[in-house]
Amino acid sequence: MKLVREYIEPVNFYSKMDFEKTGDPLKDMKMGIKAKICQWLDMMDIEGYQIADDLSITVLKDVNLVNRELEELPEFINFHKIWGSFYAGGNPWQSLRGFPKEIYGDLQINSISNILEDGEINPKINKRSIKKMIKVYGQIWI
């Protein structure tokens, strides 16, 4: 029988050991709310996004959610700023919950499905309600 001896090099206990956080372990393991947000954004082909500590989403490009059959955004999606335009037309929107607080480009939300049976525009989705909720620096298309 052969005896193997291993040792660990001595550590200078007087030096300060710093540990760096190199990532989000839950996200890296594809678990947790940040991973869920990333999966949804990736599924919607949204690129150039950043997720803040409060889980709000900033997108550095345009967001295209046209004709995705969305009635509202998932409860875990909360856009903050869109540095491009936000294209969301062709969806039967019932609520603007989760929509961005600021859009530096245009907001396009027009949809035949937002017109009610009597020909009126869905009262939840009109320019007045949009302007109360969202600061749009470009044009609003309803």
C-alpha cells in the first residue's frame, strides 16, 4: 500500500481575502425570477436589455411585441425605460400593466382588437390613459 500525502499551501492569514460576485447563481442555473424574465424576453426576441435590482427592465433598442396575441404583459415583466421605440400593435390589450414608464422613441399600440363591438376604442387604452402612465418622447400611435 502506497501512502499519498497532499498538502495545501499555507495562506497568509494577515492578508485580506476578497471575494467577487461574478454572477447571479439563480440566473446562472436558470432558476429564479431573473431567469424567468430573461427567458420571456429571449422568447420575445428582445435584445439589449438590462434587469435592475428591483427587477425593472431597461431596453437599449426597439421592442417589438407586434401580433403576439398578448392581452397583458406577464406579471413578472415590468419595463422601465425603452431607449428605442415600443411596438405593441396587433394585440388585444386589456391592460397596460408592465408597460414602460419612459419611451424615447415611438409607442405603437394600434390594433383592430382594441376596438370594441360598438366601434368605440377600448376605454382602458386611449391616449389620455397612456399619457398619464407613460412618458413618450416620440409619437403615440393608437
